[in-house]
Amino acid sequence: MNAVPRSLSTHFPTATKPAPVLPMTRAEMDQLGWDACDVVLVTGDAYVDHPSFGMAVIGRVLERAGYRVGIISQPNWQDKTDFMRLGRPKLFFGVTAGNMDSMINRYTAERRLRHDDAYTAGGEGGKRPDRAVVAYGQRCREAFKGVPLVLGGIEASLRRIAHYDYWSDKVRRSVLADSKGDILLYGNAERALLEVAARLSAGEPVHSLTDIRGTAVMRSQLPQDWGVINSTDIDLPGRVTPPQSPYQEQPGCETQAADTKAEAAQQSQPQPLRIVDPKQHRAQNYIRLPSYEQVSNDPVMYAHASRVMHLETNPGNARVLVQQHGNRDLWVNPPPLPLSTPELDAVFDLPYYRLPHPCYGDAKIPAYEMIRFSVNIMRGCFGGCTFCSITEHEGRIIQNRSERSILNEVEQIRDKTPGFTGTISDLGGPTANMYRLHCNDPKIEAACRRLSCVHPGICSNLKTDHRHLTQLYRKARKLPGVKRILIASGLRYDLAVEDPEYLRELVTHHVGGYLKIAPEHTEDGPLSLMMKPGMGSYYRFKKMFEQFSQEAGKKQYLIPYFISAHPGTRDEDMVNLALWLKHNDFKLDQVQNFIPSPMCNATTMYHSGRNPLKKIRRQGEEVPIPKGARQRRLHKALLRYHDPDNWPLIRETLKKIGRADLIGRSPQSLVPAEGRTPTRHAPQSKSGNEHSRRVNAARPGNQRPSGNRRAAAQSAKKRSPKRG
């Protein structure tokens, strides 16, 4: 095997002049003077050459490294013809479902087919198949036999191991096995992708690419010189080499003293991505998970495997995971190392066209329309919300862009984006206010095995100073031609209250009358299983928000989001939430039931009825699951307690749980007695329907920006509006 270079600049040829847009037809290839593509990327999204769209990022990164890259967007998956339109790629096919998991994109929480698609020209539905990675991968194999098949994107990332699939209600194999792929890239894949391309271009066979961080492969034989941590059984673990439990927690995050070091001066110019030698960053042992056959037939064993996997997400200490699938083993390398600020700048500073491909003409692509005046300032999230898979995809270590890079993009929007009127719609990321927040000690960060830095409370070693973000806001506002900067990404309010100066800055200058936050629930039981803060943090934030709004002379409102039917939620919990909504005069227009998206801890709860946040035991804690159609409908109905259509179901439930006292005409009642039907269109309160109507209007296709749709939607923006 050839030695892996430290810097791309010493390995790749000098990049040629970038293409205005990456070609989608042979005619466009001819215009560029290409006889063939080195890499052909297949995507389930319309092609938008913008850093918010994953396929554009991957294509431009490869182009910058000297490769010729073509795009096949939303091909007809019924046969191989469409997959042959650009000819045989010299190096590999790259396949992704797009910026969202195809099943979440196509189906509602009730498993009903959606008739629109925000990532398609004209919003037209039906342009991508179910489980798009599998369908596309199989067609690529048929189109050109022998061409290496590389999988990536959020769908591949979150289906990299055996996973529960809500839409088929069963555990499915790794998508790598079903798609017939050669290698799967997960998480922030730029560095891994470039290493794959470099080694294939050097003549290395694809089956030898087994040691790249952030990848998974199927192997017929495992290395004999590695130690094995046997985690195939819950109660009787096998011999461990060295003696170490996959459940072991490192106490350092909360107990070790840490000296806050002065931050190194940021480099002002982007630098090329570095390929990191994986041998320097992994121990020579792997964890053997329960096999696909085991977890598909035993929900408790599935919960155990999920817990072990989630404890191996810190790139500083994660180990290789191995899971048997039939007569082969799935080999999952540790997560990719986070990109440095200069590296992330280099990705965002590439020569994007910043518009949809001209072939779409005047047709609008809703996802692009939503983000075209917004800027993603970071990647990653350390919140660990169990219903969200951002951490499993982008990582929990925040990767930050420099001020220079961010402000340059704002200026590009101002100068180049059609229709710009002076308002930047968002300056955010997966969570708007995690920019440049990090652990005070790199050694503690590398050793930590906590699933969240902010639950059950904010870690004492977490830097919560928002001064860099405050400074960024001020500089962005001063740019000529920029009239207003709004923050549309959700923010983590338990962090925001730790920095009153930031919160004052946000409320005074960057709230357009309404600010979205996400308590998700009011009751401690569901909140603990969501890994969300209690309502005390919400009330503290609300008080400060109202105080700073009043001082600024503005009338502004909070828009709270809530999840119905989340694992661990009892009927009584939803009744209490409904009472809270009524007490606070919130009348929600549209609400979202929990969607068990792949790889989420909450999805594990939904499938297994166990709590993977604790060690799994056969006789361990069982989690109540609102699973049946009737109960899920009830929980959704309670969020809309004011809708007369929901009153019969609510009355029936209140009687069943012994709360008939909530039926009647008193102020304490939740619903009226039978026979009373007030006017549907009663005057709305300032904090009620007016708010919810505005919130829901901001969600294309009523797509809730949560881990259900959020991990996806944000992968699109490489920004997910995280709520907090």
C-alpha cells in the first residue's frame, strides 16, 4: 500500500479551471473538453450548486483536487439507462439519496405518501425511489460492471449498521450490503472521500480500502493481530483485550480540573484538507457487536448494540465496530476527525455557482428558496437529543468557519444571489448558538464518553462564552448593503442564558418578532428520555427574552415546539402538556408526531421498549411506547386540544385515566362536555394561533426541523435548524 500523504497539495495535480457547473449531460462534458468523468455522482436531489447541498460540496471538493466530476440527478431508477448517460467513470460511482433520508422525505409520521418534495424542481413528488441508496446502487452495478461503488450522504450514514426501519417495521441490514456497495462514507466525508479517490487513482483496489476513518466496508476475513472486545451478549461478556468494557464511562469530563488555554490565532487563509494516517488514531482492537441476525430477532439485543454504537462516536476514543451479516462482517472504522477551521473554510470557499443548475429554468426548488439568503457557520452538535441523529452524522465536536469565510459568503449573497433585498435569513447551523463552543481541555474532550455535553446539566468543562458569536453578529450587520440579519436556526436556550450579553444582542437585533425554541415537552419523564432540559431553563430564558425585548422597545414572542408520541410519553404526560398549552394560551395549528428515524436513540426506545441511555439488562427498565395508531393519534390530538374534531377522543381518554374533571365549562377544563361546539374561528390570541400559523408557514411541507427530519434537512444545509 502506498504511503498516505499528509497534505493534498503534495499528491494531487494542480486543479484546472473550475466548471461553471458540474456537467449533467454528455453535451456539457463536450463543452468542457472531457472524454470521460473520473467520478460520477448520483443523487436523489435536484442539482443545486450551493454549499448547503451535499452533492455540490462533494463534487466541488473532488474538482478542486483535480478530478473530473459529473452529476446524475434524480435518474429513472427503473432501469440502468439513465445511469449510463455520462459514460463509464474512470474511478468510481458516488451514490447518495440526497440531503434527506428518502423514506423521511417521501412519507409522513403516519406512513402516508407525501405528494411534494422540497428538493425537486417545482416541488414535484415521486422523483426518487424508496431507499434510494439501495435502488441507485443496484442500477449503477448493472450500468457498468466492475466500477467501484462508493456510498455517502445522510441516508447511508444513518443506515451504516443494522438498523430499525420504521416504514417496514423491521430491522434491516446495513445499507452497504443491500446496495452492493464497496465502501460507505459516513459523517463529514470530505477527508475520507479524497483519500478514497487518491488511493483508487494510484491503482489500489477498492477492496483494500479498509483502514480509512469515517468509512464502513464488508469483509470476508478480519485481521488476526487485532484484539477483540466481545459485546455479543448482554449478561455474559466474553474475554476483553485489553480489559475494558464498551460501557465504560470516563469521569474526566466532570471531575478533572482543566486549565483554559488561550485560543490559537486563526489562520486567515484556507488550507487544503489533510489526510490523516488512521494508524495514529486507533487502538488495535475492535468491538464485536451482536450480529444482524441477533438484533433483527431480539429487540433487547438491538438496544444493547445501539448503546455500544453510540458510546463509540467520539473520534478521540472510538474503536472499530464489527457486526456479522451472514457469512461476512461489516467493519465500521472510527468516526472522521473534525475538520479544522482552515479546512472547513476551504470547503465553503470553493467556486460554487450558488444557484440551481440552469437546466431547471424558472422552476423553483423549495429547499433552495428556503436557504438561498442564509449562511451556515458551523457543523456538529453536542446536544445529544435522542430524537435527533445530528451527532451520529456530523459529530458532537463543533467545526467552525472563520469570521472571514462567513462574512465573505454574506457578501457573495449580497452581490450574486438574485432577489436579495438586504436581509440575511439565517446565520446559524445545526444549533444556532454553538459556534466556537468547545471543551476547555482537549485531553478531556478526547477521553469523554458522555452522550451529551448539556444533559442532565451543562458540563463544567464546556465553554459557554458566546463572545465570538456576538462579535460575528455585529460585524455582519455592519456590512454595506446588509440591512438585517435574522437567526432562523433553532438555538439551545439553556446555553443562551449563560451569556446575557449574547442573548441581549440576539433579542435586540436578530429576532424578526418571533423566535423558535424547542422545549419539546413539559414533563420530566419524557424530557429525561429526550435528553432535554427541564422547564426551569425555558422559564429563565423566557424571562430574559421578554426583559430584553422590552428594553429594545420591541414586541416579540417565543414560538415553542413540541413533539407528540415520543417514547417514554404516557397519556397523562400529554394531558399535562395540553393543560400547559391552554394555560399559556397556545393553540397550535399543525403538529408533528415523533418519527423513528434511523440510528436515533429514541428510535431504539421505540423499537425495543428499553432505555439505551443506561446499561441494557434483560430485566432492566422498560420504556412506555405510544406505538399504536390510536395512541399516536391521541397524543397528536392533545397538542390540538382546541380543535372540536379531537374532543371525542380526548374525552374518552380523560375518563379512562380518571381525569373527567377536565371535561366541562370551567377555566380548568381542557375540553367542553358533549354537545358543546364553539365557533371554530374564534379570535386568536397573540401567543396562540397567530404564533403557530407563522411557525408552520416557515416549515416547507410542514417539515419539522427535528432529528426526524432535521438530521436530514440539515445535512442539506449542512446546517440543520437544531432546536434547543
